[in-house]
Amino acid sequence: MKTLRVLILGLGLVALAALPAGCQETQRGGDGFVRKSSTPPSYMMSINELGQRLGMSVAIAGNPYYELKDANNRVVVQTREHGRVLVNGRDIGHVGPVVDVNGTYYVAEILLPQIRPHLEDGSPAWTPAPQPAPSPWRPPTASGVVVIDPGHGGRDPGATSVLGYPEKTLVLQISRRVAAILERRGVEVIMTRQSDTFVELEERAAIANRANADLFVSIHADWNDDSSHRGFTLYIANAASNASRRAARSLENAFLSARVPGKGIRTADFRVLVRTSGPAVLIETGFLSNPTDARLLTQAEHQDRLATAIAEGILSAL
Ligand SMILES: [Zn+2]
């Protein structure tokens, strides 16, 4: 089931990447550009559900745009090639891929945390929206035990970014966001540290082994003396199990779906990877030595984007 979903996600990416203008899968109406599919990819939600989750109603639906409204805000989602998302008239970025499933339009779930910070205060968007009508698609849930390991902590700050922020703080913030998403989706999460405390590497692995974790994910941020390096890197041990390799591929797919650039999957015998008995992946979320990454890693919006991708990758791997 999970493997199938990863496969579908992978195929979806291939299909998107391979979409030439005039491709058979492309429907053109006006300047519309929507890929048709019989099932929505797992990382997508219908625009109606996006509205529900933001606490907004759909005022206009279809091509070339959807309009979501509440008392304080107006969100426009352009359903065309290179479409944009506008919040109260302000362009906040690309809408990304749009998929038409029997007339219902789907967009990437990552738009949710991207839109939220731009909504006016006092809007109902910050309170959980009621879920009235059953929607045709629900976020995938999973059961299992996942150990999230925020790197460093306490007397070990890790690397310090070119902007002066310690790795230990940034990775704890991202880890907490990952844990919150996973818990909402039915996963039991164990954090190796909840605060700015020092935990030995052996103990981090031991926590995963005692819990018989389905997956151990260590979260770090990178450093390179060459400040041009950017993006995520996924590490597995040299002798990693097939389950570890599969988990790394799920995470890579999720990062690419969220359009987080990166260096892909590499092998290294980090202590936490070789001392864990179950599947284990170490994520370098970006380079603290790169000014752009260093700035992004401090931003709530970017941390949410990373956390959502990491959680999606984990859910697909479970
Ligand atoms: Zn680190």
C-alpha cells in the first residue's frame, strides 16, 4: 500500500517532469494547463479542502482561478501553467502542479502552510476549521513509531550559521514541526530531545532501539567551507538496509515534490545511523554556510515547508 503510493508519487513526478506543451495529458481551456488524472497524488488536496482547512469558503471555482474567502481574506489560486497564489492581492508564490480528478482540482498540500502566514490576523484560519462535508480525499494516515532526533543540543551547538544561529536551535524547531504533523496523522513520535539538552549519540540510537522504532530520522543542518553549496542531503549508512534506502527515497521524493532543492542521497557511517538496529536516515536540511539557506532555515514558512516534506516522506515510508 505504502510502496504503491511512493510508486504513484514517483510516476506522478515523472509525468509532471515529462509534460511537454501539447502533451495528451494536458487540457487546454483558455490559458488553462491542468493535468488530468484518475486519482490525486498523495501529496495533494482538493482546492475545496484547502479552503476548508484554511477556514475559508470557495467563492469562485474553476479555470482560470479559484477564489477562497473569509471575513478578512481573499485567496486566489490560479489553475493554469505557472499559476500564482495571491493573498489579499499580494503574490505569495507559485501554485505548483494542478491535477484535475474528474473535474475536481487538486493542488500540493504544501500550499496550506505557505498561505497561512499571509492571512490577516483575527481570521478563523488559525483556529481548526470544522470539517463539514466529507471530501473525496483525506490526508493519508499511518500507524507506527517514529523517532525524531534533533541533532546536537545543550553544550553541543553543532554548526553556527553565517547569520549567527546555532544548528541545535534550528533543527529542534524543524523537528518539533515534523513531530506535530506526524502526530496529527496517527504516528507515535518519540523525540530524542524536547529542549536544548545534550544527548549522547549512543543514547539517541538506544532510544530508537528500545522503542523498536519503525524509522529513526536524525535532523541536522550542514556546513561547507565553500559557501555556494545549498539544499538538503539525505544520508544512510554504507551498509544500510533496504528499508533505510526506501525511506531515504521517500524523503527525497517528498523534498522534490515540495520543490526543495538538494544533493540527493549519500552514504556515510554516522554513529546514529550505524548504531540503530532499525531503518535510519539522517537529513541535512540545508547549508548554514550559505547565506540564502541560513536565512531560509530561520523562517517559519520555510521550516514548515521542510517539516511537511519530511513528514510526507516518513508517512510514505511507513
Ligand atoms: Zn549536525
